[in-house]
Amino acid sequence: MPQEINITKADIEYAEKVLLPEGKEFDEERRLFIRNLETLDLQAVPGSGKTTALLAKLLILERYMPLKSGRGVLVISHTNAAVDEIKERIGKHCPKLFAYPNFVGTIQSFVDTFLAIPFYTNKFKKKPSRIDSEIYDERLSQILSNPWHCKFGLSNNILKKIFYLKNVNESIFYKYRFDISEDEIILIKALNGEKLEIKKPRRGRNYQDYSIEEKLSLYNWFKNLKIHLLKNKEVLHYDDAYFLANLSFKNNPAVITLLQKRFKFVFVDEMQDMDIHQHDLIEAVFHPDESTQSIIQRIGDKNQAIYNGGSVHLENIWSIRENMMYINGSHRLSPRIAELVQNLALTPNPVEGRNLNPDGSAIDIKPIIFVYNDNTIEQVIPSFAEQIKELQVSGLIPENPTNKFMAVAWVKENDDSNKIALRDYWPHFAKASSGQQIDFKVLEDYIMYFDKEKKTLESVRKNILNALLKILRLENVSHENDRVYTKRKLINFFKTLENKEYETLKLNLYKWSIECIRGKSLETITAIREYIPTFLSVFQKEVVSSANFINGESEINVDAHKDEPKVNKFDSDGINIEIGTIHSAKGQTHTATLYLETFYNKGYGNYESERLRNQLKGKNIVDTLKSNVGGKDKIRQTTKMAYVGFSRPTHLLCIAIHKDRFDSVLSDLNDDDWDIIEIETVD
């Protein structure tokens, strides 16, 4: 029976037993949050265990399910990895939470499931085939290879201008999106971008822009192309889901009311990672005013708002609510590191370093600045390893097989050799493997880059099926109503065939998967290539448009990726240092972190040491920005990246700074706060 929810001491003790090590309990900061079931924002410092506190609340809510009137709980996080972590940690304890009427998923899956797909289905009387950025780009590429098939009533003269635009700047075709402005559907240059304006590219001395009529014709062609992809090709870009969601509100405001009735509690974890279109959509549905029927709690750290692709949003997307709670105690950071991190907090609140060694002793290791020159830059990471060894020998860093050491940088590489980037410190740096991709450019990569972490045949079997589906798409094979095949539809279709086609496919999938697991990928690729003509003959097709995909060579350096863990890792006598970007380290906890300064966006100073000189000397960033300094935007960008980088380690934080910059802006650093190690040239 539904119960009133009044979180008790016994409820919290139950959550502690499930989530915390034996003998540990939540402190009062976290208990206040766990008990609170009102609309609020939780601002939590790095290493505060905010997600664990949220999981405790969810564990307790499970005990009170079903909720009154059959209402549910909605839990939204930013990435699939974060959602998987929630399921892994509390899934077996919360069978009701992961069933109707509740929903635990990413912001994208929420938008797709409850807004975009229902609206699309109602509008077009069919479901979209796929919501996937790579499939969308693939379909668009097919059209752009021969736009004559999509004239949409244009004259040949105007269509030639489409060809010209494509040849000059093809990227605009892939980036532009639908948007709504004052109840009108418009085109914008990119998601959250400005309105798309068609202009003739400037070429030659006698440049003359398109006429107003020509621009209108071209604009309408772009609009018709988007409609064609959406309606006829039934393939949506991930961004399109947000447009359809907003369109559903405009057409039927009752959708918002229904969602609020469905979900009594809404929890948004890692709120700082939401982009503006995601933030605005959550606010549009669960707006925290008097009319709302939902209780929404947004959880995160505004100071860690950095985004993928190296960009940093300067505007405060996440506006804090009046009802605000804080968790200031960090169980990751030591007092010394916490003080440095607090100096970088653009949204100021105390950062209290409460981390202790496993034996209960204090962690008191001074941060280190490695000072290098042009000749010793490649000695920075080895010097970091030597320092870790010394601290382990002295007992200041406990020796533990779970220790993680990492060197991080903002910028991977620069075109100008005079501008320092990650590759200058570690020339062997290789980009991350594409093992988690769904779609690749050639058949070979599907076979080489399945998820090898999984111990079953599922991952490689899925990749092989995805490759076969791509071949069908390239050959324009579809089933009823011109819809593309999915894996399930393909298998079901083969089951209907005679001549044991299904048994052959099933046996091949099993055999190929086993061979891949055993390391016989090249033999498997050959076997699949030999089978494909038979596979296509089932659909009365031959290898034509898919030939380059089937026989093309991998664009991924196989040898580099075989050794990739070694390529992006420095090993010295058992001290393994992983090397990557700040973005790749976001959310991680390290025992020791080395922050490598890099050149970013010429302006007020070029490197972190120049822009954050005052913070390294103990001054708060808020006070610095109040003073009359130039380049405030550059300082804010750099501050956000450094905040994330500096807040990874439990024991040791190191920073690498070139001698020229150190002597210029940091020579008066306080020896009580820093150890300075100048790296000497190795003979």
C-alpha cells in the first residue's frame, strides 16, 4: 500500500549498510540532504560523495513504493556510464525503482522516450527508425552525393548553387538544425546557434551575393531537406529530439501536466554537465513554480561545468534556486589541495578537505611545481613518477594496487610548434580507441573494435550485425513502409525464409564471434566478406554502393591501438601513469595528479600559470575577477578547467610550468605552500 514518506533514522542506517564500508556512516551534511524531499538545488564540492547521497535517497524511496496515486520517480543523469553506475550500485536492492512508473536514464533517453518519439509517432503515424547522429550523417551523405534526387521543385540553376555551397563548405549541411522562434519553425546554424543565413561564399574580385529571392529558395531547400530526412528517411539526429520535444509542448501543453502527474520526484544528477537546451527542457517540463506538481532536485557542482570537445561555457546555464543546500566536505581532497581548489571556485563556497589515510592519519603533502625548459619538457612525466616513488618509500603515499596516477592537460596538440600542448610532454600520445562506437566507416573496424571488456559474445555479435545493417542501408534495402532494418527486424525476417538461411546466419554469427574472441579477426573479416554476396542475394541485391565499405582499409591504426594502453601510459618500476586530457579525467579520483600547462586561445596570458598566477599564490578567483584585469573570459575558462584538474587527487597535486613563465610570474611563491622542483637536463 502507498505510504506517507517520512525518512527515519532506520531508513538512513539501511542505506549506510548498502552503500558505505562497514562502520562508516553519513555525516550531518549528507543526512540533511537525504531527508529533504522538497524542491532544491544541491551544490556539492568535488569528492563529496553527492551521487552516493542521492543513491541513499533512492534506496529509501524504494521502501515507500508504490507512491500515492501510482506516481513515479524520475532519475536523470548525463551519460550512459553514470546511469549504469546507478543500476550497478543499487539495482538489486531497488527492483521497483527500475520498473514502471519510474524511469532511470540519461536526459537523451528521457527526451526520446517521453517526448520526441510519441510526438513523431502521433504526427507521422509511424515511429522513427533511428535516433542516432552517425546514422543521420550517413543518410545525409548519401543525399549530398547526388542532390539531383532531392530537388524539391528547385530550378537547375538554384540546385547548382547547392552544389557550390557543398563544395565550399560541406559542414553547414551537417550542422544546421530546426528551432522554434516566436511560434515559427526556423533553421539555425547549429544547436543553440543563431538563425541560418544563406550567403554566397566570398570568392574572386567581382563578388556579388545571392539575391533575396535566391536566398529564400536556398533556405527553403535546406528546410525541405531536413523535413525529408525527418519524415521520409525516418532518421533523427540526437539534436532533433529536443526540437520535437519543444514542438510537442507548443502543440499540446497538456504533455507537461501529464509528465508532472507521472513523476512526483525528479532527481537530476551532474546538473552542471547539462547544456542549455537540456537545462531549458528540464525547466520547461518540471518548472519549480506554484503550478508544478513535481518535486525536482538538481545535484552537481557548478564549478565543474566543462563540456566535451574542449569547450567551456562561460555563461551560467544552471541558475541556482532559492532553496539551496551545500555539501562542503570533500572525502577526496586533503586540506592543502582543498585550499587550492577553493581558490578556483567561480561559484564560491567553502571546500573542506577531510580526506585521511586508511590508517586515519592526516594527509599533508605539499603540492609540487615542476619547472622545466625546452630541453627538459619530456622529463616532466618521468620526474612525476620519481616523486611518487619517493613519497611511497617515505610512507606519505600508501602503496595500494588501486592507486591511480595521471598526467592531464587541456590541449592535446597545437599546430604551432612554439605553443606547448600535451604531445610536447608526451610525443607518443594517441587518441582514445573507438571501441565503444556503434558505426564505423569500413567493415574491418566493426570486427576489430568491439567492446573487449565484456566477457560474452554479445559485443562482437552486435558489431557484426551492425555492419550487416550498414551494408543494407548503403544498398538502400528496407522493409515495409520503406523503413530501415534493425537487428531484431533482420533476425525476424531471416526466420521467415526457407532454405535454412536463418540457420546459416545464426551459425555464422556464432562462429565469427568465437573467432574474434580468440583473436582471429583477420580471418573473420575475410569470411564475412565472402558471405556478403549471399547475404545480399536474400534481398535480390548485389554489392554495389557498399563495395568501398566492405573492402575499404581501416582508418584506425591497428598497431597503435594494440599497444594503446602502453602508448598513453608511462611505466616506471611499477608506477603506472596514465596520460590524457582533463575532459577524460572528469569525474575520476586519482592518488596523484600532474597538471600540465598548455597553450590555449591567445589572450590575457597564454598559459594557466599566467592566467591563474594569483590563485597559485593563494588568492581567490572571485577577488581577482573583481579587480580591473583584462581577459576575464579567458581567466574564467582557464579557471574551470584547472578546478576540474586540480580536484582529482587524494594525496599529491603537481603542476608543470615552463621556467620562463615561472620566473616571470611565480618566482615569489610561498615556500610554505609549494615545493619547487627544477628539472635538470639528463645527459
